[in-house]
Amino acid sequence: MVIKMIQVNGKEFPWEEGLTVAELLKRKRYSYPKIIVKINGTLVEPEEYASTAVRDGDDVKAIHLLAGG
């Protein structure tokens, strides 16, 4: 059996059929109020997280935005 993987912030993470951005964020316990997600360099809008599929071999960046003064 071949384990399929994706990259999340430069680290391998197991992939499975039907994985969405929303599910990935949940599994990684990323619950930041302001987060930017890119898949293979393409920005994914927050309203598309539940419907955007993460495919085997994708390179995902989840960037937590900080605010400060």
C-alpha cells in the first residue's frame, strides 16, 4: 500500500480522498481567526475552504496573519 502525501508548510502530511482545505485546517488544529491558505501558490479564499479539494502531492501553505501596533 502506498501512502499518499501532501506538503503542509514544508512538512509531509498524509493525504486521503475527499480532503478539503477546511478539513485539513481542522486536522492540523489551525483555528486562527486570520489565516491565508495557498495551494501550489494559488490563494484559496476563506469562503472556498469547505469546497476546495486538496489533491495528492499538493503543496499547501497555511499562513497565520498577525496584527500588531
